[in-house]
Amino acid sequence: MTDNLPDSVNTVLGSKPLSELGRILTHEHLAVDVTKFYTPPPKHLKYYPSGCPSLQTIGYIRQYPYSNIYNMELFGDDAAKAVYKDVELFKEAGGGTIVENSNHGLKRDVPFLKNVSQSSGVNIIAGTGFYVASSQNASTLNMTEENMYNLMRKELEENCVEASDVKAGFIGEVGSTWPIEDFEKRAIRATGEVQAQLHCSVSFHPGRDPSAPMEIMRIYQEAGGDASKAIMSHIDRTLITKDQIMEFADATKCYIQFDLFGIETSLYQLNPTIDMISDAGRIKRISQLKEEGKLNRVLMSQDIHTKHRLTHFGGHGYTHIINNIAPVMIERDFTIEEIETLTIENPKKWLSRK
């Protein structure tokens, strides 16, 4: 990052001024492997589809997306063709930048990200860092905190492991489960140490428990990390009630990210004990944060990480917030300036190194 000014960021095609990023999605995936999180379909179902989603099967897959291996393979030729098209659509809709949250443990594909950016004209920012322990191989699980620190710093300042001409632009998504495992604690601490040195941006994936976000921030800040440069992702499936969100917002200065826009399945397969809020509920929560004067700490994204979320396979694609959510927010008393705060100004402040 030594060649970057505070008002620029490393994209997969080189350093870019923040003023040229346009509308930004802060939590997406263009190439990712989530097959390790396969969950068998419910036993009561007499039929559950395998293979490519179709009109006859998309309803099953939307309800139980993690029971179809093909759906969970956001890589390979089929996925690549769909991603290329969806990123082009994002550009046509007025999108400017995608922050790609795949890192070590999620089979990040930096050369592919570079190709997509060159083809579409969309800025793509690659992440570094470590996902949850269950996604790692044996050698990575044994990494020391010092080795984690060194790898992340190298990818931010010199080059990514799989691409000698590409630097990572942020750390994320740094994954943890609940309770937080030892490997994950080391990764969080190393992240805090790197952030303190480089003033870079960070994005966290919390475990599916209301206590997880606060514990992550405690470990991160004790290691020296700046809360104002951190995102807490997946708030919409972790802090379910208004009181939980407001308590977390009051206790921390990190960004609160609603990044599951487009998922309308209230019965969330990976945590069936909670009621996942809808897009309307997400807008309502953001409105409540606006009323509390906290809109400058809110981010929005879609966390596309399975095929069925792409338009080719029956989903909304990367344009969902621009095409479907922002117009509804305008109808619900958000101003154009407030929409730009959420989609342009807040992401730029997060990405800056000031």
C-alpha cells in the first residue's frame, strides 16, 4: 500500500482514486466455493433437486440453497459466464465498484477478478485475510498469528499469492463462528495488528449469535484495530431486533452492514431458530438507524455467493439494490442524498486510509 495515497485504494487493476469508484457494493463474491457448508435437505421432503436450477426447481433451491452442491459452486464455466453478464448489468445500471470478500478459505480467484474488471469496466477490490476455521486446510489452521500478519501485510503492500501484479485492497471477510475458535481469534488479532499499521479497511463475518459481533470487536480493538475502519457484516441475520442493533451501534463505532438484500426466505436454512428479516425489514431497520442519527455508519450489499442469486439462474443479480431497493427507499422518505450516503459516501470513507 506504500504507493497509495489516503484517498485511493488498490483495485485488481491498480490504485484508483476513491472519487472515481462510483456506486459501491461493499460485500459481494464473484468467485467462491461454499460447498463445505453443504446441508442435507429436510428429511420430510419427498423431492429435492440436484444440478442446475430451473423454473421447476428454483423454489426448492431458494428455500434450501445449501442443499444443492451445484448451486454452491460459484466457480467454473457456468458460473463465470453468469457473473460476467451480471457485472456488465451492474455497470449498465450505474454501478461502479464491487468489493469482493473472498479470501483464504473461500478459494479466492484473483486472476478471474482481474478478467471481470477488464471486461466490464467495473472496479473490483480483492480482499485478504482468513475465513472461518472449518474452511481452512490443515497447514493454514496451524498458522501462527505472526504468519497471518505477515501474509496479510504482504498481500496489501506487495501482491496476492496467486497474482504477482495484484494487491489486496482490504482485509475481509474475516470469518468466525460461535463460540469463536482459536484459529479465528488469531486471525482477528492479526487483522487488528495489520490495520493499526496500515490504516486499511476491514470486514468481519460474525458467527450466528447475537453475542458474536461485540466479541469480535473486543478482540479486534484490543489488538489495536480501529473500529471506525471496520464493517460488521450480516447484521440482518445476527442482530434480529431493533434493541440489539441499537445497543451494538451505541457500543461500537464500526459500520453496520445489511448485506443480505435479495434474500426473502424468512426461514433461514443455516440458522432455522431465527426469523430472517425481508428486504422491507432491512429498509425499516436502516430507517430506524437514520432516525437515531446513525446513517453515516450503515452499509448495504447483497452477499451473492451461490448461483441462484445470479440473474441467469433466477436471481436478482448485482443490480438488485440499484434497481429494486433504492427506488423503494425513495418512496419511503429517503432522499437521493441519503441513498448516495449509503451507496457512495459511506463506502468511500470506509475504504479510505485517513
